[in-house]
Amino acid sequence: MKYAKHVASKATPQTMPVAGKPTIPNSAGGYSFAVDDWVRLDRFLILGCEGGSYYATEQKLTAENAEAVIRCAKADGAETVRRIVAVSEAGRAPKNDPAVFALALVAANADAAGKKAAYAAVPSVCRTGTHLFQFAAASDALRGWGRGLRQAIADWYLKKDPRAVAYQVTKYQQRDGWSHRDVLRLAHPKADGVLNDVLRWAAKKADAETVWTEVPGKDDPLAPIYATEAARKLTRESEIVRLILDYRLVRECIPTQFLASAEVWEALLFDMPLTAMLRNLATMTRVGLLTAESVSTKKVVAELTDIERLKKARVHPLALLTALKTYESGKGVKGSATWTPVPEVVRALNDAFYLAFETIVPTGKQWLLALDVSGSMACGQVGGMAGITPRVGSAAMALVTAATEPQHTILGFSNTLVPVNIGPKLRLDTAVREIDKIPMGGTDCALPMFHAAAKKLPVDVFVVYTDSETWFGKVHPFQALKQYRDKTGIPAKLAVVGMVANKFTIADPSDAGMLDFVGFDTAAPAVMADFAR
């Protein structure tokens, strides 16, 4: 009997565990390494788990990630909160929803010190009324309304100046079945003066006439409430435009019949937040405001390509990719609305995508970027963004490195390796279409290393974009990397970019030359470059 062949550590089929290594069965039937709870926390905060994956439902992934967050909260509540705040405040995640939910989990499950840290972080993570409603809804489902929770909600209102609160209660009046009235009735904040007037109006304990006795000035704390109430009574377009310009009336407070007007949208665009601009590009094009060479189009292009504005507004690259895919398609994901895309806006969205990542200094290394295009990568949504599957997201992430590193090769792998016809000079929307053309198959994440060895390619850094649901192959990826190192003498590294918030990785945690990254973390490409160095 050749017993050694059954426990060989140099070449083990991916459907079998590796002797002496802490591999576990993954959802696809193969064996992978398990990431720890802190990595799972980071993956969940950045990727979310909307839509589930090919092998796990959204409900299962959410439950598993929630359990990991709770374990982190119980192990070190303050550190868990620190990570949540860091991801949320820096805009590293496409959506803030996972951070809000994770904060509610900490507040419900940590020890006293952890709960205190979670309550103190509510204003930092829940920056808008929508976030506050999400936190209140999650807390309501997870626990009762104790004194600490009530005070944390109350402080969200009390520690803002009255004008800021007036803006929040008019712009974000109701979301997901929760309103400011619901939250205020539970939290009972005690305010004085103008702030008390604002909260009474939000709680529907005072009508407009009792909030002010005369028309407020533009900078008056009550101005947003006055403008909201006044807009409901106006019948002329010019009057709405004047309210927008004088009082910064927001879109949510404009009567529906005026939202088909190019003049109204022109007034809104004058002081429109960047995230709102992204959401409304199609509407502004459809009503005729954005046209080739128009003044409004030039303003939009300038705003989208202003790197400082992008950072200040926490615009995530994935939000830009989603906006680009939707806008360039000329039709909405929901409904029947159509428009003719303006080429200048499409180019600006493409440029903005790269600008939204942290600045990356080229390493001068030889890079091989390998994109998992298997069936499981075509399921679910990255960060809950409509139309962005892990396989589309991986192509976009690869382009960021390709645009920075002159010495790179991009391949797609499933059953076999195939060249990917994308590069740094290719526009992002075209690159995404190219990756969608690649046929799907089983996953063998060892192929990039075997390919480089067979072709005698000098590679300093292999980057594999995957969901780590690997099973198709005669050798585990970490074993293939070691074989490449032995054959070439190059101390090659492996960066594994996880595109799904599951608990698996193909990187050997005991090998300092392998490291896990979270796909679509805005900091990932820069950190990857540091790892390569």
C-alpha cells in the first residue's frame, strides 16, 4: 500500500482536506481555510450579503455573519465598534446598512463597556435619518428599549444644532415603516427653544403655524420646515424654483407634479449633494436638463471628477460603477423609464470610479490578476448594489490595479485559463461587458500558478478574485503557489480578494506570503500594493 498518496501535503485534490492544515468543507463541497471572525466582520461590513450566493441563501449568510459579529462583540465590544466606525466614517463600504445592523448587534449583545461604545457611536454611524430608522428597527427586533438605547437615540437629535435636525426631519421623513414620530415617542428627548419646536413638528405635535409666527430668513433654523410646508401649497413652477434657491428645498419635499420640470431640476442641481446627483442622473437627462455641451452637463462632469468632493461625500467606487452601468444602459433597473445617455457624463462616471479609490503608488512588481468567472461568482450582489455580481465586481477591481501597475497580466479561470480582453485603457463599462462574455465552469484557483510555471512567467504577486468556493482541481491553490516558488526561485505572494461575505479563503493563514483582502474595500488596492512591496 502506498499510504502516503492519501495524505500527501504537496498535491491534494481540492475535494479533500490537507493533512496538517486547518481546512474545512466549503459550501461547494471542496475544502478551504476558514477566516476568523474579525475577517468575517470586515467582509460583512464591506460586502454585505444581499442576494446570497450560488451555494448559500441570503438568509443563511446573514445569520452566519450575524453570529460572527456577535462573537466579536462578546470578545471585544469596543474593538468591534471601532472597526464598524472606521469602515462607516471612511466610506470604505458601498452601503452603510451592514454597519448600522452590526452596531445594533453590538448594542444588544456586548458587555457594559461594549454597549456604551456602541451607543456613543450612533451619531458617527447613523449619519442620516434613514440610518437612524434602520438602527431603531434593528434594535427593536433584537432587544427591548432600555435606558441606554433611549438615551442614544435621544442624543442623536439633542447633540445636533437645530438647523441640522430640521434638515434631517424634512429630508428623511419616513423609511421602512419608521418615522421620526415613532422614534421620538420611544426616545423622549427633552429639548428647549428652537430645537424643541423642530422636534414637536417632527412628532406631529405642532403644525406649521405654531412653529413660526413670521416667514423665517434663509439661515433661520426653521427654514427647512417653512420651505417644506410652503411647497405643499404652491401651484406655480417659478415659486418652487425660488423656494429651492432661497431655502435649499430638497427633492424629497417637492410635490410630484413639479419633478418633470427641467427648470426645477436645474435649481436642485445648483446645491445638490454628490450622492443625490448620482441617483438622479437619469432623471435629469430624461427631463432634458443634461444634454451634450449644456452648462448643467459641464457642472455634473466637473463635480464627478473632483477628487476632493468625491472623498468628502464618501462616494464609494461601487456606487459609481452601479451608476455607470445603469446610466449607460439607457433604461432603469425597475420601471419602464428610458433616456439617451450623454457621452460626457458616461466618461465622467468612468473617470470618477478610479478617482474614488485611495491613491496608489506603483510597485514596479510583476502582477498576475486572475478572475474567478465560475457560476457561483455570477450570483448575489456585491454590497447590495443592483446588477453588480461578484464576477462583474472582480473585473472592476482588477482594472484598478491594472491602471496603476504597468507590468500585469489579466486572466479569467474556470475549468481552464482564458485571456481576458481588458486593460487599463479600456473603459470600465466595456470591460464589464467583456468579462460577462467569458464562459463559466468549475473553479480551480490553482490554475494561475500552474499557468505561470508552465509558461515560465516571472510573477511577484498573484491576485485571485474569488468567492473561495473552490473544489475543481487536483491541487489546492496554496500548494500550487509553493510549487511555483520552488520551481522558479521567486518568493511569489498570493493576494486573495474575497468577493462574498462567507467564511472561506484559499489562503493559508500560516504563510506570511498570502493575505486576504475584502473586495470593494476602497483601501484594498493601496494595501495590496504595500503587501506586494
